[in-house]
Amino acid sequence: MRLRNKPWAKERLQNYPQYVIGNPEDWKGKWHELFQNEHPIHIEIGTGKGKFITEMAKKYPNVNFIGIEAYTSVIVSALDRLIEAELPNVKLLNINALQLESIFTDGEISRIYLNFSDPWPKNRHEKRRLTHHNFLQKYQHILKKDGQIHFKTDNEKLFEYSLVSFSTFGMILHDVILDLHHSDYDGNVMTEYEEKFSAKGNRIFRCEVSFMK
Ligand code: SAM
């Protein structure tokens, strides 16, 4: 992701508290109160410019979505999409996923989406990969017992690494797809990176994973 310095972005996020939750720790265990319904909560980690989460929220009005993105200069584009779409079932958090457990209580989340996560190819950066076991531990706490992780990427090495990481953690793999766009998988919603990389001819890998009950 090319990062442009946008000094105004922080203030813009603060101007839309109905979409960007500035004090997410205060809602730990109470996210349903914020959404004012009991619908399941799905989070996307590394939501980028918000194409996926906005389209998903339109498609599934009975699901609450939370997009998590570390970079202010990136999430501000997701905010622009939300303002235009006026969706009541999406919130954005400008935080690092390392903080997940101070934001959500045990079993509060029904599904986690990881879309085109940064591959961090160098071994010394392994801990930054969102499928590293340190992150899986956090996901296990915040996910409901029957909750799932839906992961897709065009990076074969990251996909292989993640399958090993999931298996080593004792997770159950479902629906591993090695070429999503030429599979019979129905209802795929494309992300920004997915559009870009599939247009270049890259294969898209996808899997669904859950923790042992
Ligand atoms: N999901 C989008 C897509 O598919 O178009 C964006 C993909 S981009 C390669 C990965 C995004 O994840 C970046 O915007 C990055 O800032 C964000 N990210 C990476 N690690 C993160 C973390 N630990 N917490 C929050 N966001 C993170």
C-alpha cells in the first residue's frame, strides 16, 4: 500500500464519530449496544480503503461489520465510502490489531476476515503476519466457539505459511480453494487488492478456518 502523508486525516476521522469509534476500549463487551441490535459482529483486519467491508455491509444488512486499519491515511478513504453509502451497520477502528483483546471481550465476534494481509516476507518480520500464532491466540479469545476466519490472498508463500500456522495451532481448515476466481465459490466480494492483482493474472487463494470447540 502506497502511503501518502495526509495531515488532515486524523481530524477528518474525529469529525465522524458515528462511523469512526475513537475510544473503542469503552465498548468492550458492549458492541451490540453501540449497534443497537443483537446481530452477529464480523470484523475485517487490515480493511484498507474499505471496499470489501462497505459492499459486505450493503449485501448483509443483518450483520454488523467493524473494519480495523492501522494507518490513518488509508482508513480515511474507507470513511469516505461510508459517508457516501450511509450504512448503519459498519464502524471503523483506526488501531493496530495487536490491541484486539482490549477492544473485544471473549466470544464477542462471530467472524474475522483477513483479506490480502501484508506478507512480511522476511523471517525477522514473521510476528507481523496476521496469521502468526500470536495473532491466532488473540483471534481464539475474541471469536465465538463456532466462529470462523475467512482468509484470502494472492501471495502463495503467505498462504502456505498460514495453512501451516493454522494447522500447527490445531485449527480446522474448511474449503481451501487454490484458484478462487476459477472455482465454483459463489458470492465472492472483491477487495481493492483482489481487483488489482487478479487483473494482473494472479491466482487468488482462499480458505475458511475455525478453532477446535
Ligand atoms: N484488505 C485490503 C484489500 O484487500 O484491498 C487491504 C490490503 S493491504 C495489503 C493490508 C492492510 O492491512 C494495510 O492497509 C495495512 O495497513 C493493514 N494492516 C496490516 N497489519 C495490520 C495490523 N496489525 N493492524 C491493523 N491493520 C493492519
